[in-house]
Amino acid sequence: MTDLLHTRIPRRTVLQAATVGAVGVSPALRALVHAQGSDAPEKKEVRIGFIPLTDCASVVMASVLGIDQKYGVKIIPTKEASWAGVRDKLVNGELDFAHVLYGLVYGVHLGVGGPKKDMAVLMTLNHNGQAITLSRKLADKGAVNGAGLAQLMAKERREYTFAQTFPTGTHAMWLYYWLAAHGIHPLKDAKVITVPPPQMVANMRVGNMDGFCVGEPWNHRAIMDGIGITATTTQAIWKDHPEKVLGTTADFVQKYPNTARAVTAAILEASRWIDESLAHKNQMAETIAGKAYVNTSVDAINQRILGRYQDGLGKTWDDPDHMKFYGGGAVNFPYLSDGMWFLTQHKRWGLLKNHPDYLGVAKAINRTDVYRQAATAAKAPLPASDMRSHKLVDGVVWDGKDPAKYADGFKLKA
């Protein structure tokens, strides 16, 4: 590397290589250009908001392990109280980036659920690893899964309350999709409330809701505290579903493109580090359990990140589709079809009154160009396509080819 740093190349070549994407420039020359500082981050210190959840880990570990410094930036993880707070601080510039709900970014971009501002998704932070918890009181009456819940709700005919974490977010969409798959209309047959993730367990303890959808470790925490059971995991709803993303504003990417790329590369490398070994996962769990981050016991975190699940009723299983941060490079690409799916569900449940330009919106938000540059820097693989296909729990296939038809095709909708 010393030889690279002292090799002189023409300034014109450096400037050409530093232009958008440096298309056609050899990897060796790109590395040389980076070393000489022509694409150095414009902003050296960045604030990244996060909510106390297991899937904030790659942001935290990029900072704790000093991976950020390798890419010329200093990441300051900033603990936030609610997704609404994350949204507001992203929009007003108090935060540079955030560990954030996929659907929240899309909602802000379209002016749904708050202020309207052009947004950007730089990478997917994780797949899988969320769950739907039902109260022990419901479980004692036989509601231990979707079918049991539907039967109990039909019999009791009282108002049921379920909590999600943000109206346009992932947990709201997983909850709605799962309820609807079992014949329960989430907006007509139940009351849905918004509760910040760290407050879910306390609210269930005092009887404020019958069930909730949230990220870990709060589902496992409900089991440890004896107040809830896991009715389903979100990977059972959609295997390898997109979950949190690294989000920022479109303005930030335009003003600080090198910073956006550097931060994405650092978090991508941290994601790979987490998934590399059991020892790394345990080190991550011990780190993020601390008061500055998730503020819970290590035991609440370290089981489910290894795929060791229990439902709170005596059943245990090893889940190969547990939370993945890198997954051999399969996790992090911001697929256009993933973003489009959230739009279809926003339309399905009346958050969007009309069909948007699904692909156009996804192309505007999901900065695959920035991700490709970051992946090259972090030596991460890239997929062959910007789209992917999956079959969800109700047997319906999502491939992004006809989003309007898909959104309109559900039996239960707003």
C-alpha cells in the first residue's frame, strides 16, 4: 500500500476516475485514486440514528470496531426514542443517516405519515429476525398462532388491540399481512396502535395490547418476562424479507456523495464481520446489550441471532432463516422490488389513495449506484438483477413485474 500512496498519476486521470461511479476505470486505478484522496469523504464525522433493536448492530459495530476509520469517516451512533423521532431528525438534518424502517423512508418520500422530503436508501441492513408476539392471556385461551387467534376473535367478539412501531413501517406491514392471511382484517376487525419498540413489553405487561409486531430482542424479552408468546416469526411470513435500511435524504447524497459511499462501505464490512463467526455474533451481542445501545441482557439477544428459537410454550427450534446481516453478500443490496413491495402494501391498506409510479419511486429512492461503488470498495458481491422474487406465507408470489395488479389482487384490503 505504501507503493500505491507514493505513485504519481496525472491529475486529469484522478479527476476522471473520481467522477460518478468511475465507470470503466480499473479496480487498481480506483484503489489508487482513493488512496490519493480524490474521493475522500467530504464530511468526516457523521451522526447515525438508531432505535434500540438487535438489527442496529452493523451501525454500532462499524463504529466500535473502527471499521469506519478505514473508510475515512467517524460514525457517531445516536440512540433515538421512536421512529417518529428518527424521521423528524433525518428530515431536519439533525441526523446524517439512520438505521431505519424501509417503509418509513418510502412514506416520507411520498408525504405519507409525516413531512414530505426526497429520501434515499443506501443499503439493506438485515433480513429476517422480527416476530409477532401474542399475550399469555390469549395463548391460555388457545390463540398461539394465526388460526387460533382468528378462532378466538370470532368467538369473543370484543375489541382487540395490536401494536406496530410506525404506520408505514415494516412491522405494520408484517402484522397486517399476517392477520389478513388468516382472514382478520387489520383495520376493521381490530384496533391498531403505534408503540416505540423498547416500550412494547411494558405496554403488554399492563394490558395495553393483545399482540404486537416488533424487532428483536423485544419478542424474546416478552417470553423471558412471561407475558407473551411468539405466534410467528417474520421470516415465516416472507423468507429473507428486507427489514431495516441505511436511510438518508436525497440532499445529503447529492451534497456528500463520497461520504455516503464511505459510510455504506463501512457498514457493509461490519455486516460481513458480524456474520463471519459465532464468536463475532457473541461479541456483537455483548456490545449492543449495553446501556448505550439496546440496554437489555445479553441473554435476550444472543439466542435468536444464532437461530435458537423458543415460542414461550415449550417448543424450541433451530431456524436457519434467522436474522442475517450479510448472508454471504445476499442481504445488503437495495433491491428495487423490495422497495416497491412496501408501496404495494401502502396502497393495499389505503395509506396511498392512488397507484404510484412503483418502479420510478423505487429507482429514485434506492441508490443502487452508491451501493455498487461501496460494495466494490468493501469487496462484496453484487447481484445479477435489481429485482428478486419470493412467495409469501399466503402463497402469493411477489416479483415486482406488475405491482398495481399485485396490490389490487388481495381479497382483504382497505
